[in-house]
Amino acid sequence: MKSILPPDLESKRLQIAKTHNRLVLSLAVGIFVAFLLVIGIAPHGPNGRYFILAGMVTAGILEGYGIYRIIEYDKQLCQQLGFICPRCRKPLYEPRGFINVTGRCPKCKNRVIS
């Protein structure tokens, strides 16, 4: 898809997207490794099930927190790079946003380019 954003905004969007994707990939690998470790070190027998369940719940909670931190970091990066809406002053980047196609703020839906 061809971007309708000016080159400066498009480069900022791509920089944020690359950082976001690296963080999400790191989180996914970390959670996968955590699951494998929990299953690998779980004791055999009836107590092993509870150990695995507790490990999976803990990994799930850590995954939720990791996603929250990635989203917060995206917002900070938008502020640092100046990739914010001129009207509502909120970050323009959203992982599944289509600002490069629509030219509209994902929050207030106003046009950000003239």
C-alpha cells in the first residue's frame, strides 16, 4: 500500500513500527521460552499439574504486563519523535492503525495532513 503521509511523518511511523515489532517479537519468544521452562522443570506426579498451572498463569500475567509496557513505550516514542495529532495531541501510532492510508488520527478521526 502506498503511504499518503509526507516523508518525515512516514519515516517516524516506520521507526516506531520497527521498534514495536522488535519488542513484540522479543515478548513472544520470552513467553514461549517461559512456557517451555515451566513444562521442563515441572515435577512428575499430581503436584506437577499445579506447578504447570501456576507457571502458566504467572507467564500469562507477565505477558499482559509486557503488552501494556509495549503500548506505553509506543506512546513515549510518539511523544519523543513528535508523531502526535496536532488537534487532540494524542499519539498517531497504533499497531493496526491505517494512518498511512487514511491520513486521519486514529483517536479523533481528524485529518492530520492537508
